[in-house]
Amino acid sequence: MHPRPDSQKSGQSEMFNRRLDDFLYETHEIIKLAHYVDWNMFDRHYDSQYHPDHGASALPTRCMVSFLFLK
């Protein structure tokens, strides 16, 4: 299945689901990189890898690529 849109919220408390940019300064290298990367390019490239009828919804592509950058 295709990744879930980022706009879907469960309605539950987001207390422990904080964004990384809440903890870092705007001048941090990771934040700068996030503004520089063309995230839509990754969406277009990996879109063909998702099948609409098989499996659960995937993580957003940006999340997947970000984890690989951090690794």
C-alpha cells in the first residue's frame, strides 16, 4: 500500500510523538539538510514500489529516507 498521508492524525495525545525540529536549533546540520532535500523526488522514485492492495500502509517516504540519512 502507499504511504499514509502525513495529515492523518489519530486524535490521541501527541505527547511522545514530537518532531525532531522541536529539539534542534534551526542552524543544526540536520535541519538545514531537511530544507535542502527535494523530498518529492523520493516520492516519485519510490511510488512504483508500493502496491495498493498488498500489506498495511507504509511509513511516509520522507520518514524512510530520513532514517537512512541518520543511519
